[in-house]
Amino acid sequence: MLDVLASSALLTMMIVVALGTLLGAIAFGPVRFGAAGALFVGLAVGALDPRLGEGLGLMQTLGLALFVYTVGLAAGAGFFRDLRRQLPLMGGAVAVLAAVAALAVGLGALLDLDGALASGAFAGALTSTPALAAATELAGSDEPAVGYSLAYPVGVTITILLVAAVLARPWTTRRDPDPVAGVGLVDISVEVERPARLREVPGFAEAEVRFSYLARRGDTRVVTPEEELQVGDRVVVVGPADAVERARDHLGHQARDHHLADDRSTVHFRRFLVSDPRVAGRTVADLDVPGRFHGVVTRVRRGDLDLLAHDDLVIELGDRVRVVAPRAEFPAISALLGDSERKVSEVDALSLGIGLALGLLLGLVTVPLPAGTQFALGSAAGPLVVGMVLGRLERTGPVVWGLPGAANLTIRQLGLLLFLGATGLASGQAFASQAFTGLGLRVVLAAVALSAVAAVLFLLLARWVGTSAPRAAGGLAGFVGQPAILAYASSRSVDERVDAGYAALFALGIITKILLVQVVGTA
């Protein structure tokens, strides 16, 4: 059987992915390892025969590049929007990494680990493959890989446990705004008791509420942006419950006998799927639905999120846009947005290929460092940085950089499983050869201390600077640099701040760890 597996790396990988998925679904107390199960199964299978871990470099690199690039696309806009807010967390994270590097030097001396093993344990406890590459180049041997392979699963496990604890008992903070995912939208009919211009209604100018239906003297139509509401009018207000209540109190009272949205004889509402690339990357205001179709966009369904369609909201491929308009305008609106399930399921290979190529090229750029070493972002941070920039740009001329939400998640999951499975298979032999020796035990003890101290210090920092629990969980995943931890946090919390925290810390953490691992290796 081993000969068969050794002759087909792809067969071996698929078996590891399947068994890893089963392992990841098993609950160990409050924790499920999810995609990280592929890593642990890969370690076990790779330990059976050295041939099983050979020739997986391309698969490992491809998986990692796909994962981090799609994360960057999804998180880029939010990262740059919240950059100023996240700067204290980013600066503090660098200080925490410096403290952990100093601890690694001290533990190396205390546990009789040479610089190569200590640097490998530091890279493994913080799950940084680029840092391992720098440590290996500095040592001129594979000794750091031994420390890395022993410390890596320890770092993953401890960090997942702490993320589980954080998300099980989340804290709140006023410094971190509420997530879009946590805001439910409601719509009610309001009877107007005092005249008012639409722009004067609380929440309208701030894009906290939208208006759709207007009933006046027996006629029903769509509200216009410059509407002047009169006594006796009925309007539908859409938005978060508290904002809707403020608008209702300003105008009059809720009409409970009849909800205007229930009558679709003249004005109708429907969700349209955005599948036309010419629309993606444009704002709601750019669509000019009021001027072109006498209607209004009230909500945008993006994945599991229901977003209020304010004028500056950027439309993405795969969004489901709810439009309130006269029935006769629906064919034209459908033609504008595309409304094609088949088309939106197709991935734009041109933008994906260009984006990944740019990311990998950036990763190849090297910067000379002291002691004759070099620094490069590599295939992990390079695609992430480019993905974040392109996610912020949304489009360049006719090229739409974003991917439909479902396609993004599918590619992300596939890349993650390939990366983790290949990493486990490649590290299995080194892990098995030292895991149950005295030296291996000392490395594991060092890894436990490094992982625990790093994670606890980071979480304390996150609370101190006013970061919410979901952003702290994503930030910890990026700080440690492990995609499996991000996948676990995302499975436990539907909150865009998880991805934003990960994107903020991942590239910064890689750069800092590459520099610090060389200090540990030469101490």
C-alpha cells in the first residue's frame, strides 16, 4: 500500500484531505480542529515512509498562495478602512514578538538547545514557514526544521484552544465598531404625523436607514431622494432596529394594520444576482436606480451578511441586491445586473491569474540583511499583500479583481487543505524521529511556553487597546501566521472583523518573525 501511495502524490494528498476532514469534524471538548485536521493526519501519514513527503513543494506553495490571496481579496477593503484603528494593535504585536524572541533565547539556554533548534522552535511555535526558511539558511543545515516540525503542531493546537476560549466568552468594546454581520435589518410601515423632508429624518443623511414605498392619497410608488413627506403619508423604513425606531419617532407612528411591502400590485421588490462584471466594483449610487428605473436599492445580501444599501456601498460579484421598483422595470434591472447563477459561478481566470502572478512576483523580491542573509515576503505574504491592495481597488478599468463570495470561499478552502496536508506530509519524518526523545521533549516544552506566552500577551494587548474579541481572534491567527486558526475562528464567528484582524497582522508578523528568528539563531 505504501508503494502505491509513494507512486502517486496526488492520491496520497486526497487521502490525507479526506481523513483530515473526518478528524477535523470530531469534537475534543469545545474544540474542533476543522481544516487543521489535514495537518495532523499529514504528519501521521508522512511518518510512515519518507517517500510520502517528497515532491510536494509546488502543491504546498500553490495551496498557500491560493489561500492567502483570497483572504486578501476579501479583507482588503476593510483593512484599509480600519487601518488607523488597527495601528495600536499592529505596533503592540511587534513588541510582543520581540519579547517572545527574547524568551526563545532564554529557553534555548535553559533547556540546552543550540541556536538552530531554538530558532526552529521559535518559527514552529509561531507557525512561520518563511521564518523557518530564514533560520535554515542562517544555520546552513536542516536542524531548524526538526525544531519547527515538533513545535508547529503545538503552536497550532494551543492557539486554537485560546481562540476557542475567546470566542466562547467574547468581550465587547466601544472602540471597535459593531460588525455588519451582527446588525439585523428590519422594515416597517410608518404613518407620517408631521411633515418632513427626507434628508431631515434622523439616520437618512448618515446612511443608517433607507426609504422604499410611499403611499399618498391611495397611490403607491417609490420614494424619491428629494421627497417631502406630508401628513397622512405612509412610508416603509428599512435599517437596523434602533435606527428605524428613531426615524419612526421623528415622523409619527408605526402602521400596524397594513404593511405597504405586502401589497405588490403596483410596486414590487425582488432580489437580483449581480453577475455582470461591468457592475461589480461600482457603488449603489453609480447604478442610479432612482433615475433610471424609478426604484431604490434597499439591501444587499453578501454571503451570510445582509447590508443596508447606502449610496457608497460597493457592489461585488455574487451580491444579491434587493430592489424596490415598478414591476415593468424589472426586466431592465435584471439586464443591468446580470442575474445569472451560471455566470456568477464562473471564476475570472484572467484577474485571478494576474493577481496571483503579481503576488508571487512580489514574494520573490529580496532585500539584503546583515550577516549576509536576505529577506523576502515569499509565497505567503506576497500574494496576501497584493490581494489586499486589489481587494481595496475592486477593479482596474475592465478588470474586476474581486471573486464571487462562494467562489472565494471554495478556492480558499481548497488552498488551505492542500497547504496543510502537504506541510504535514513533508514534516512527518522529522517529527517522528525526534518526537519521543529527550531532545524532542525539550523542544516541545519550549514550544508550549513560546506559544502560550505569545498568544496570551497578544490577547492582553488586544483588550488593552480596545479591540473586540472577533478582531482579536482573527488578529491572533494572523499574528501566529496559521491559516487553520483563521479557518477555525471563521467557522465559530460570522464576523468580518475576523478576516480584517488576520489581514492586519499576517504580513506584518511574517516580516517581523523573519528578522527576529535570525537574532534567535545567532544568540
